Amino acid sequence: MNMIECIAMSLRNRPNLDFTALKQAIEQAGCTLERISAHIPTPAPPLPYGRNVIYRSKSVEAIVIHLPGYTETPIHDHGDSICCLYVVSGSVVNRIYATPSDTAPEREERKQAGEFLYCDYGQVHSMYNPSPQRLITFHLYTPPLRNATFYLPQASSTPVKQIKLTKYTPHKQKTHPKGGK
């Protein structure tokens, strides 16, 4: 059984999905670099990193992110969703902001390969790869992402420009139904 089928089976018929359920699904699926390699996206404009939605149901969405060395995501939130993130390879600095207009993070969390990170409702954050090696992360969101917002810095007196994302799919990488490309 491939990793996506394992996750789907693990989460099927679970009425309440929370951080514990998402973490257990990732652990049961055996999320390794080898098992996820066919889904690792190549960075593609307009984003400086790769993002690939590999599974979506009514209750959960699975995404693989590839952050090249010294790359950071825009400051964003996950709208109506919570997220359980697993660091597959590399290391990540999760920068958490008190408000979207902050220019400096309120705090940072550092995670290495094999560790989990959790983003609760309303958390405003960015992910930074602090090393020259690529960072590969696997994300489970419940419910699937919707109403997420990117907070982009502006040159004017307005500190940020908010871009609401109702269905965020800037780059769709084709994947074979059986898990290959």
C-alpha cells in the first residue's frame, strides 16, 4: 500500500480529526524520503519553493513542500484549518508572528528531520530553511485548506497586503494515480 492510501485509510471514518489523529496518520504511513520522493515538487514561480497537493478528501488535505536552502515562505495563516507538519529531511525554523502586520516574529520553533510541528487555527507564521540543503516537509491539514491568507510586505504606509486564498493551487504538479510521476 502506498503512503497516500495508508493516510486515507488511517483517517477514514474518524469523526474528529485533531493534531493527534493527523500525527498518527503520518506515523502509520511511514513518511520517509524514499516513500515521498515521487511527490517532491520543483520550485516554480511565482513561489520560490515547490508545493504539491498529493491528496484531498472532504476532511483532510496532504501537501509536500520543498524549500531550497535559505528560502522562506511568505508570512501566512491556514484560514479555517489546523496543520500537522512532519520534517522529512533538512531542518526548519517556524517563525510565529503575534499579528500579520508584525515585521519580526514573536517566537521561533526549530525542528529537524523526524520531528513534528503543529499550526493551530489563526496562527500567523512563515517557514524558513536555515541551511544550504533542501528542506522537505509533509503537511496534513484538516479541514482542507480554504480561506488562507498570505501577508505581503508593502512599500507604502500600509504594513501588509492581505491576499485571501480560497483555493490555493499556484502550481499543480502532475502525479500518477499510483504515486509516481
